[in-house]
Amino acid sequence: MPNYNTTAGTMFPTELAAQMFSTVQGHSALAKLSGTKPLAFNGETVMVFSMDGKAQLVGEGEGKKKGEATITPKVVRPMKFVYQHRVSDEFIRNAESRLNYLQVFADGFAKKIAEGFDIAAMHGIEPYTMTAAASLATNNLDICTANDVTYVAANADANLDTAIQAITAGGRAVTGIALSPAMGAALAAIKVNGVPQYPEFRFGQNPNAFYGMGSDVNPTVPMKTSSGTTTVHAYVGDFANAFRWGYAANIPLEVIQYGDPDDLGRDLKRYNEVCLRAEAYIGWAILDTASFARVKATT
């Protein structure tokens, strides 16, 4: 058995952890479009009230009737995301090098977590293997989305309008839109009498807002779904209220000095390396599937 000698129990400084999740919000479409809050390691239960009836106007001497409502619990359970990378063993020998390595690793870690979060929560895919994850089968936008619109590049704006109408027709709101780079380019190409209708998307730009909705163009949107049969080009919906996510603020960091913890076939000590391993606990839940729609191309 290999000898795994680790520096355990170390946490990223609180300030650095906050900076990392600020970076996540800049690179993850879901984090950018929806609000977040710290999450306990054991998760939390969100009570979703569905009030389908109407308010009653009570006349003098008239009895009060029951309301039409259902209460559904939604569990926001943390999932563990792990990222590790080898660096020179100068990390443990020199305080200045340690700080530089930690800053660079934290930035890379945040970007990988942002990408992984989107892939898992949008598509139900385990990011490392890019295969469907059984644990996410009922907790991703591809499975839970109630409304689908077929993507046609020349009519990208009409596609979005149709998807949004499918949501608002049910009395729900649309607060955000996540687009594939291809759909962003398709919007940029739409012209009337030679005039670009959506110049904010031209030349690869990524506007923060589009017609009053939060907006993000992100390469995580068009990845293949868990079935591998469709490519998504947009998600629209009430990200502000119907999608809940959070993270545990404590992010453990291990400095592994011996063995082959990342299965590369080379011993750390032999090559004067250490392996930095960090873990983030992120949970999410889709509170109302009818509040979301997809624009997708069938392939």
C-alpha cells in the first residue's frame, strides 16, 4: 500500500474562499443568474408553496373558505466537487512560493468548480467523466425543464420569445437567460434592412442583461445532455426565485506529499512534487420546473 502522508484539516482563508466564489459567479452561468447563500454541510430543506386558488372577498356574516394550495419540500443537498493538481515541493519549503501557488491554485480551482457546477446542474453529467450521474437524474435543468423549443439559428430571437411565452403563460416570471456561444452569435447576425438588431452580442460580446433579464453566454450551455441526443442553446426562466443553490463556506485544502494520489503512475516524492487537493460542497434545487424552458437542437 502506498504511504499517503497528508496535511489535513487546513482550510482556505475565509477571505480567499470568498474571492474564489466571486470568481465562480463570474464564470458559471447558473451562479451569475441566480442568488446564493451559505449552505450547511448537511444541507437544508426549502418549503415550496404552490397557491393555485384565488383570494376570497368575505362579505358580512359570510364564512371563510379554504384556499387551494400545496406545500412541497425541496432538499438542497451538498455535492462534493474535488479538484487536485501537482506543484513543485517548493510549496512546503518557501513561504513566498506557498502564497503564490495558493493564489494561482485558488483561481484555477474556482474556474473548474464553476464549470463543473454548470455541467452537473444543467445537464446531470458528472464533469470529470462527462457521463450521466445517477445522483443527478432528478436534479438538473435538462430533466426538469417542462418546456422545450426547437432551435433555428436564423430565428434565434423568435425561439427565445416562444420559450419565454411558454413560461409567462402560466403566470410565472422570467428573470434570466443562459445562451450558448452559437446562439449569441446567431442573435448578433440577425439584421433588418442591414441593421443589426442585437449589437450587444456582436464580436463575441457577453452582455450582463438582455431586455431586462440577466444574461450570460457560456460554453457550458450547449454540452450534450445525459442522453446524448440533443444540444441545448438556451435556458430561460426564473433563476432568481425558482433555482436555489448554495455552498459551504469552509473549503478544505490538503497538501499530499507522498504516493500517487491522482493516479498518474509517478510517485510524488520521487519527482519532488506535492499534490494540492481542494474540495467544495455545493448544493442546488429546482423549486419549480414549470418556471424554466430550453431552446435545443435535435441532432
